[in-house]
Amino acid sequence: MPSLRHLLGLVVNEAKSSTARAIAVRKVARSAGLTEQLSLAGLKVLLRSMGKTGPAMVLRYHAANTPHRTALIHRERSWSFHELNARMDRVAQALHREGIGRGDAVVLMLHNVPEFLFLQGGATRLGAAAVSVSWRSTPSELRYLLGNSKARAIFFDASVADVVSRVLSESNLGDRAFSVGGKAPGFRSFDELMHSDADDAVLPDHSDEAAVVIYTSGTTGKPKGAVRRFGKDGTLQVLSFIAETPMHVRQTHLTVCPLYHSTAFGFVTISYVVGSTIVLLDTFEPESFLDALERYRVDHTAVVPTMLHRTLGLGADEVKRRDLSNLKAIFTGGAPLSPALATAVMDAYGDVLYNFYGATETGLVTLAKPGDLRIAPGTIGRCIGGNEIRLLDDNGNIVPPGDVGELYTRSGNLVEGYHENPDATAASTREGFFSVGDLARQDARGYYFLEGRKRDMIISGGVNVYPREIETVLTAHPEIAEAAVIGVPDDEWGERVHAFVALKPGASVGVDDLIAYCRDELAGPKRPRDITILDELPRNPTGKVLKRELREMAS
């Protein structure tokens, strides 16, 4: 039985959390202009939804408050907030007719198409779990994901029907497999589902019980399903983030990262909090990305650093010739941002770059603003309100300022855990703080810096060597575009440093010159003994370098 002291502690913490949320709401409402167009209809929704904080409530509010404002644009079509909300309600009805309800998993294996958002919103209203998986999944990967998530239905892009067909006979989905974006032989389509006999009965609202499950990229093994719900404790983190940015009502957000990735999902959700219009691009190409920024007068977008690197590959003049005067923020995260790239991006786009740190499991944790990146180009910034950070050594002790430790964070926005994997959840948790294995340090100014992944740390001659430090030195070389560092076995040193680099277009520097450069810039154990020049670094679809492939090359 909990002690009186423990119960009093819970009451005090809840009071502090409620006060902090109230302050954050007022601050964001003022800075983002949320009260500028508050209508009676919108106010009624807010009063009816007291205590609810999920995406369903947010969209219902905007549908009532500003029903005719454009909510979504894809290619040449657009939907108002009223139309988007109504479409999600219709999808919920359709899923309900198929027997989908509270706690059921609905797999979305889709490109960046409006149906992704329709289905995610519809499942949420039923209290179901929308499970996002990559449309690039192989049959073996999909087989694992369907089984691990205990999927009751799948909606897939018609172009990957062959992959789904090869797996479906081994699943328990029955005929609840639907193609999107075209007909697929042997399957019902999303359009057929939506045009079946309508049922206008009002469904119970179970959105507070809903979840999204986003499978981590699996760069070290089987993907783990991170289960996220929408409790009120998570709102403080989101509101604190908005308050630190130029996000405002009546703005436009460009979504170009894949929707199955947490970056895209997170920024769509945050943008809808302030009633932004979402422009949805099918895929990322540097030219089409820049075209969309200009054509739609985009205010903010969220990308991974690889995308920024590719736009600069077109030449800084290609960026500067565009009219991007409306662009207020480029949010980047999901992979390390090198100091050289940060500076080059701001020189080309202006001081609109915001570097965040977060993960599928933790939500947004830190934020570096443009001014921070000018002072300390490699920083991930300072802690966002609603988060706590601890940098811990292997024994769980907090490391001194300037030392490297494993980054643990606690907030109301942590995932519930890994689906069907309590061991992985327990291994990632210390006293309520969660870690995804990243190493970081904090300087005297309060700025945090990533130093790599714990599993990637190299021990050479008994010295801890952090790949991120070496990668930063390498990318500062005027002819290197990207770099990745791994440790390889060494009989004398235990491990030695092996670097892989991709050169800038037209560069011709050789390995011997690069080794000499590193000799001048790095102390003994940190110097790469081997350097391999590649056309490009191997990456997964969300921009993370696949170091397992580099290890295979090195071996």
C-alpha cells in the first residue's frame, strides 16, 4: 500500500504539472494567436472536451472554430478542417463496420497520401491503434510486423500489393486488407470500403484510449513498436516547443518526410495544434521540395539533415533564387546535424534553422534556435519545457558537466513502452527516465551536444573514442560532404577507428591526404587508421546511416 508521503508527493506533482500546463497554454495561446479567431462554436467544443488532449479533439475544435480554413493540400486537391474532420468520422464508421474497435491494431503501409491521415484519424476515434510501417518493407519484415502488432486490418499502397499477397495467407486478417491508390487483384480497395452502405449512427468516442504504434528503424535488429498514447501530461512538452518557435495560426507546414516516420507524424500533429495548413508531398526530391516551399508560401517544414544536404547539392544559388521570404522555420532532426552543414544551410536559407533532438520513444526533448546554431553550430540546444534530462555513466551516476554520458529523459510524452517487449522497455528505463542509447555532453552554457550512439562507442587502447567528434572534424574538411566512423577489431589496440566519407561534387582529395589532415586535427586514438571513400553513405529511408553495412564493408 502506498505511503502517505508517496500519495502527497503524487498530489504535489500533479498540481505542479497542472500549473505548468496552464502557464504553457496561456503562453502559446498568446504567441501563436490561438485566441484571435475563437468562435462560439469553437468554445463549445473546448468546453465539451475538457480533459481531452488528443488529435481527435484538436481537429474537432478547428472543424467547429474555423471550418472553412484549408487543413490539407495534396497535389491539386484540398480539404477544409470541416471536410477533414468529417472524412475521419466516415472512416471510423467504415472501420467499425469491419469489426475494428478499441485496442485493435490497424496497419498503415502507405506513401504520403491523404488516406494515411484519414485512416490514422479514423482509427484514433475508435480507440484503435494505428500502426505505421514502411511501404518499403520486405515480405519477411511485413510478416514480423503484422504478427508483432497483432494486426486486425491492413491498408497498403496498391504498388506493394505483391508483397502483401505473399504474406497475407499466413496472417489472421481475413478479408480486412485494402489497397489504396488503385485496384489490386484479390483485394478490396479503400474507395470500395468508403462507398459501402453507410451507417450514420453516432459512435462512442474512445479517442482517449487510442494509440499510435511507430516501429523504430531497426538499424541494430528487429524493429520495436513504440506505443504512444495521448495523455494530458504530454501536452506541456508540445506547447513548450511551440512557444519557442515562430509557429502561428493561419500558417502552412510542408510535410516531406515519410508519414510512417515519427518526425513527419509529430510535426503534422504539432502543426494542427495551431491550425496550420498541411501540404503533403509524396516523396522528397530536392527540386520539388524547393518548388513546394516557394509555390505554397510555406512557413515551416521538418526534414532530416540528409535532405538539407541534398538541396545544397543543387548549389546555394539554386536556393537563393527562390522566393522563400515566407519561410520562418526549417526544423531538422532524426540524425546528427554537422556544424558545417548547419552553417551552410543558414548561409543559404537565412537564419531559419531549428535543430531538435528527440526520438520516437521520447518525443521532442531539446531545441536549438538559429541564434544557438550560430554560436554553437553542432548543438542540439537546450532542454524543452516539460522534459527532464540526465546524462548517466554505466553505473547510473550523473556525469560532471563537459563529460559524456548516456542521455536519459523523462516527460509526460514518453511512450508507454515497446509493444510485446517488456525486456527492451526495462533495459531502456532508469527511475522513470528513458534512453534510446544516445551519448551526449552539456557545456557550461547549458547547450547539449550529441556524441554518438552508446553501441557505436569505440574503445581503443583503453580510451573511449566518440565517433561523433571524429565525424565533425572530417565534415569540416572543405572537400568532404559526409562522414561516418566505426570501430573495427585490432589485435594491438582492441579497436581502431575506420572512417567512411563521401566527397563533395568535383572533389578529388585522396586517402593519404585525409589521413594527414586527421593527424593534424585529432589525438592518437581518435585518428582514423583506415579511410574509405564512397559515392554516398548507406542510409535507411529516414536518413540514418546504416553502420551495420559499413561494418560489413570493413570486415
